Amino acid sequence: MSEKPLTGGSSTRRPFLAGNWKMFKTGDQAVAFVKEFVPLVGNLSDRDVALAVPATALQGVAEAAKGSGVIVGAQNLHWEKEGAFTGEISADMIVGAGATMVLIGHSERRQFFGDTDGWVSKKLAAAVSAGLLAVVCVGETLAEREAGKTFEVLASQLKGSMAGFVPKDEKRLILAYEPVWAIGTGKTATKEEAQETQAFIRKELSALGLPGQSLRILYGGSVKPDNAGALMAQPDIDGLLVGGASLKADSFAKIVNFG
Ligand code: 13P
């Protein structure tokens, strides 16, 4: 792949295929993945490919991916530049490791580590000011969906998470819709459910004064090689955020090569 400009929003909403490795792979395993993966996705100039890797693998993966066009990112950050925050990493540390992207507000952060919409908005501001591309995640739980509260929950998450974000920074922002009940469960949202919800998110972003029509919105939750194409055919699904199926080079390459 050729080097492409790092951009969030774009008039064409070029497909964005991202893997999220979560807490999997040592540094060596991560580098071995990149060496196997890059040749499988060579010469794709019509889509963006990204990997969100563990902090310990950032530098090695960034070096291994150099020149390939694959975007390398972290899975979380702290909003302060530095300080007594044991276990945390800052935006500058991510940049210093050679990475250019960060996931923010993933549902596992929200569920297990207490990330709130307020924190997400502070993390987003820190990421943007360091020049990182931020992938902000939102999504409802099964109980919320069954109670008919999906849109209410998403509207509230978006309002809180985007507080303080300004439209001029749209090139630094991508949204990801990940229904919590579809993550790691093998239960994908149907393409119709995903499309309906993503269209709602786009409308909400516009209502918040953001460029909803040009921002890219990814879908995540049990994406596999055999459902990637149908999801990507939906008009408001601009990309995929892939967990389990991004851990093996051949399966993630099949997803990246959809269509
Ligand atoms: P799975 O693809 O394993 O369901 O994970 C989705 C996810 O959380 C990506 O961020």
C-alpha cells in the first residue's frame, strides 16, 4: 500500500478497516503478524487499514509497518500530558512510539475501567491536540436495546463524548458504533440493524453541529470474513472495527480485501 494522508472525515468516506487486538499478542507476536499481513493487503489505494495494538507492541508494530500504509494505533490514552498516573500512557507517548491513531471509549474501557463520556471527551481533546486520529466508540448494551433505549443511550453518549470537539478537527475523528451485545458473542447486528443505528448516529452528529455527512462511522461486533462485505454494502457503514477476527493475518486480510 502507498502512504496515504491521515484523515478522519472525507467527502468520499473511504472505507476504514481497523483491527483491535485488545489484550492479545506480545511484541514479537505482533511484529510477526505485520510481516505476514502486509503482503496480503498490498496495493490497496482505495481503503484505509489500521491496527490498534497493545501499548507494549506499539513501537515494534510501528517500525514493522513503516512504508506499508497500515495505520498503527493505541487502544487508550490518558488526557494529561504526563504525571503520577501509574499504568497510563499519554498522547505524546503514543506519538513518540511512532503511532498515529488511538481508540477512545471502547465499551470494554467503559464497562471494566470506568471510562465515562466526560473522560472520553477529555481523551478526545488530548488525542486531537497531539495530532492523533481518534476513533471514538459508542454502543448500547443488550438491556438497553431490549428496553427500546438504543437511540436515547447513543444520543447521550455522543453528546457527552463530543462535548468540546470542534468541526474544524473533523480530520482527526472517526466514530465506531459497537453494540455491546454483539462484541465477542458471535451475534452480529443484522446489516439492517447496523445501518439504521449508524444512520441515526450520523444524524445526531449533524444535530450536534458536527459534519455528520463527511465523518466516517465504523461498525464493530462479531465482524468476520463472511459478513464483512454485506455490512460494508450498507450506505452508512464506512468501515469495520474488528476484534477476534483481526488476530489472524489471513482472516483480517480477507476482511480488509472485502469486495
Ligand atoms: P469482536 O469482533 O471480537 O466481536 O470485537 C469487536 C470489538 O470490540 C472491536 O473493537
